[in-house]
Amino acid sequence: MATAQPTVQADPPGARRNEWILVIFTGTTNIADAVARIALPLLAAQISRSPVVVTAVAAIMSLPWLVAALHVGVFVDRMDRRSLLMGAEIARMLSVGALLVAVLAASPTLALIYAAALVIGLADVVAGIAGASIVPSAVPKHRWETANARITALEYLFNGFAGQPIGGFLVAIGFGLALAVTGFAYVAGAVLLLLLVGNFKVAATARKRSVNEDIREGLQFLWQHRLLRTMALLIAIMAGCWAAWLALIPVYAVGGPLGLDERQYGFLLTCLGAGGVIGTVIVGPVNRWIGRRWSMFTDIVGAFALVAAPALLPAAPSSAWVIGAAAFIAGAGGTMWTVNSRFITQSLVPADMLGRFSAASRLVAWGMTPVAAILAGILAQVFSYQVAFGFFAVLCVLLIYPFFKVVTRERIAEVDGPAEPAAAPAPGGGPDGGGGAGAADDGGDLPEAATTGGSR
């Protein structure tokens, strides 16, 4: 059953320009991030050949998501979101500029590389949360789906699919060129943000609260809203499947049971990225054809196919085609879920809580990834690759019941209705209020086994 779509409305002044600015900003920033993630570890490898020293760069860049995301979410809800985005761009530009000067002077140090990695990682958290929160202020609701699809497409295209080859090409020419291009891209992003039209600061609340109170309110909103909570738990499990696949597939495919060479391995990763880009192109028509709910269910199908294919197929080069096709489906399903989940979040979460909610939900959704990667390696080492991939395939099957139980046609129809101001949850109650139909519908939680089978 197709989901009802919002009535087409006239765009307010500057809305289309804002949409394209955010899309292009996403492209410039993500290509710069991709090059930085390639250049900084390789620059560290020029100084030390220790695996611990080199891998510490990537660890430092991802660390702020664990230790700072919740606090950043509070600031996103208290400050002008465009100013935060600009501050993140300027911080990244300065850190890359300092590295560029050191490289040109032939004096880069590990301390400087680590410092730059930390700044870039923290700025990525600020930009990620502020960027997810600014869309409702910059773009009218009937354009959210299109804007989210375009933003997600460029995230996939430039941060992974095309970003890594471009980063490797620039580094091969020289670290100076790679860092200069990265810095220029950050400058371009900051300039683009100046062209946004509108007010991007959330109205101040009457009562001053502490940072910890604000963090607690964001976590409570996520936990008390059954649909949003379930979506976060579902994506946590699917993200774990992706993490397990990405952790195992290099050693499984190249020099391992699958017996592929580097070129054939590159084909698998290309299928994953290509599927992600295609997913953002078809998500609108698919939503209109079969509805937003079934469009999101494609991600569960894709995540299952991703890990089930290597679990069930013989470990031979001939299986690479089917594994590649499964990766393509997973990539398409992943972006279709992303576009729709962003639309749902922007529709249900109050504007003054989008930052804290985004931080809390990303912690839940991404918290499984390092655990899943380690668990996949242990299962493959102790048992076999098939057991490791198969374990995560079973987790995907367990997602079917909670998905259809909670992500119902009625809830999706409410999301697609006209935009209305959302109310913050009352103390001790759900976000739907105490006496409405939504509150009655959300009254009971799923059985524990249905909601905690694993995490994406």
C-alpha cells in the first residue's frame, strides 16, 4: 500500500537555494573528509612503521563519537546550527593548514598528526549532528525527502565510493597536494554556509538547564518513543552486520577462501558503493510505489543478503558475482533506510531536541560496530567464516518481527501527515502525551528478546 504524500506547496523564498547549498556543502565536506582519512594514516606511516602508531590515527578520529557526541548534541540545540557548521569547517581547515605547513617544511610529527586527527574527528561530530538538525530549518517539509536523498547520495559518493580513490590518487602525487585540496574544500564549505537564508538558532527555553539535564532529556525522548527507539535498535543490528562484513571480507576475499585478487576485491566494494548511490536515486519512486515502510524493509533484506551470501555460498571465485550482487542490494537498502529514517526523525522530533536526539540515536545505532567487528573475527578464528557470517544473518532474520510490529502503516501515515509542532515528552510519559491515540498505541513495549537481539 503506497504511503500518502504531503500536498505540494509553494516553496518559501530561498528554500531551493538552501537545499542545493546543503547538498553541495555535503559534497565538498565529505570529499575533504575522505582525503583526510586517507592522508593522515599514510603520513603517520612515513614516520613510523608500527601498526599501533598508524591505526591510532583512525582510532583518534572516531573517538569523539564515543566521548563527545552527547555533549555536542546539547550545544547543537542551544546555539546557531549554521555557526556550528562553520566553526567545524574552520577548525578542520586550520588543522589541515597546520599539517600542510609542516609537510612543506619537511617537519611533520606524530603529535601534530594526532592533534589534527582529533580536531577533524571532533569537527566531524559537530558537523554530523548540526547538519542533520539544520535541514528542517532550511528546507520545507515537502522537500525533506528529496533533500535527504541528495545529501545521502553525496555522502555515499564522496565519503566512500569515490572519496577513497581520489584520496589515494592525490596522496600518490604528494601529501602537499592532498592537504591543500582538503583545506580548499573546507574553505569552500564555509563560504557556502554563508549563503544560507533563514534563522538556524533554536528558541531559548524559559528554564535554564544543566548540560547533564539536557543530555538526559534527549536520551529519555529516544527511549520513550517506541517507533524511534525500535528504529535505533534495528539499525544497530544492521550496522553490526555491515561492520562484520567489512571486517571479514578483506581477509576472506583476498588470499583467503574466496581466492580473489585485489582487482576483484575492489569489485565487491564498488558494488556496495554503487548500490548506495542507486538507492538514493530510486528511494522517492519506491516510496510512492510500495510505501515508505516497505522501502525501509529493503534494508533488512539487504543486510541479510550481505552476510548470508558468503555464509551459504561455496568459498570459490565464482561466488564473487553473487556476493557482489548482495552487496549492491545492501548498499541500496542502506541508503533507502537512511533517507526515510531522517525524514521520520525530522517529522517526529521537536526542533529544539534534534541535536540531542541525533547524538543519542547515533550512539545506539553505531555502538555495535566495533563489538560486531571483533566478534566476527573471533567467530571466524574459532569456528569458520561461514559461522561468523551466518551468525549475523540469523540476527537479521530476528529483525522481521519487531520491524512489522512497530513500524506500522498507521505510524508511517502519521509521519507523512502535515507538519505540526512536536511536543517534548512529559516527565514520566511518552512523547505522544498522556491521553492521545499515539500514547495508547505506544503503551506496551516489545518483549525483551525482540528488542535486544543485537545492535547496527
